[in-house]
Amino acid sequence: MTGMFPDHHLTPYAGDTGTPVSERIRERLRQANQRFHANDNIAAYIKEGELAQLQIEVEQKMQAVLDSLVIDTEGDHNTVGTAERVARMYLREVFRGRYVAQPPVTEFPNAERLNELMIVGPVTVRSACSHHLCPIIGRVWIGVMPNQASNLIGLSKYARLVGWIMTRPQIQEEAVTQVADLLHEKLQPDGLAIVMEADHYCMQWRGVKDMESKMVNSVMRGAFLTNASLRREFLALLKNGRNG
């Protein structure tokens, strides 16, 4: 069987250096004492051109996975090119948030000194659980209580920032905290609330195969923690919006 596939399917892409690009990136991360968990962004440690090289390496290793699953990717017209498609999907789409820098976001001063509750959502989120790499599909609502010193961002930018966080292998509990940390850094509000509701295909597609289960969790910061009336107002408006 080993002679059935060309050598480039079996040997990780090493470019001109002889060292696989994944090892070069990993070594930079280790030298910088930088964590590279599944839901971390590592864009700062990827040099120009290396993402394309990494895609080739992932394609080669995905081909080896398909070979080990005893899938005939030469004779089966449906799986010819599957390894390349999967590699491109992981690096360029579903895990893109690991490999590209944070999207640019223009921040505006709160010139009108707005200090009333704002709610953004639902923002559709698409991710994958880091345990099984099965899809997580859901919605996020964001509550912001600004102050006169807060920065303001456009509505579409919330979706871009949330998408950047979510397009990584995640667990939902950590994902909402990462979203809250990022938005708090950008906005510096008096209060911030994040609620996420999602379907987890690791429960629906495999395991217990429960199609009705959803996970809902939240993060409350600042005024949303200390002001029970504000928290109730946010949750009531969110509930009305979900049921409307």
C-alpha cells in the first residue's frame, strides 16, 4: 500500500529549510514562552508566506489520515482533492481566527456621552468544539453600558470581533470569556454582558445524539454584576428579542 501514493502525500512539507513549517512556528512560540492552545491566536508568530506552506503540510497530513481510514482517494471521485479542501477549510475558514491578525476596528469617542443600555445581537457564531472538532452553531447577544470615556464601535464590528474569536476550536465557556475580554478592552464600558446560546454537534451528531440540547451561558462584568436592575433589564430585553 505504501507505493500507491506519491511521496508528497507522506512527507510533511518543509519548504526550503528542511524543517516542517509547523515546527518552525511552534519553536517561535516556545522561544517567546507564548501559549498556543486551540483557541489562541498565533498570527504574530507566522511569517509571510508560511500560512500557504502550512496549508500544504496540513493537506499532506490529512491525506495520511484518509489513507489510514482506508478511503480510496484516487479511485473515489468524491474524495479526490478532499485533503486539500479540508486543509483550506481549516486554515482559511473555520479556524481562521487562530492564524490571522485581529480585524481592524475603528473606535469613536463617546461625543454625546451616551450612558444608556445598548444591546447588539443576535450575532450568529460558527465554531468547533476543541474536544471532537464538531461544529458549534449559535447566537451571541452583547449588552453594553457605556460611560462618557468609553469608545464606541460600529455595529458590524461587533460581528467581526466575535467571529474572529469564534473561528477557532473552542469550548463555549471559554469563548464567551474571550469575547468579553476583547470587547472590554476595546470599549472600556461601565458594564458588559455576553450571552451565548448554541447547538453542539458533538452531542447531536455523536455521543448521546440529543438533537434538542442547547447550551446557554453568560458573562457579566462591571455594572451588570453590581446592578441587579440593569441585569434584569438586559435579560428581559434579550428574552423578548429571542421570543419575538
